[in-house]
Amino acid sequence: MADKLDPLAVSPAECARLLGISRPKVYDLINQGRFPSFKLGSRTLISVDGLREWISRQTQAEVNI
């Protein structure tokens, strides 16, 4: 039986769903250079590891306020 692999990257739509924000907001963050994304052909993808790091940084910024 094959083990299920966790994704290494997700689409902006999946990222929006995971974070509970709109897809346009994900693209805004990407275009501002504040979000861990890359292109694969014509597709924009977000690194899952990069997304976890981004979330951690956001959490730390909230704690430091």
C-alpha cells in the first residue's frame, strides 16, 4: 500500500482556503514580495515549508507588539 505524501507546495486557492483568506489577498501578498511563492511554468505555487515559516514570523510579530 502506498503512503500518502504531504504536498510540498500548494496553489494560491488552496493557500487561501488553508489560511481562511481570499485568493486575491494571497496574490496581493505574493505581489508585495511578502509571501513564499514560486512559478512552475505558468502556475504560481506556495511552498508549504515557506508558508509555515511565514506563519511563524507573523505570530512572532504579533507577540512582539
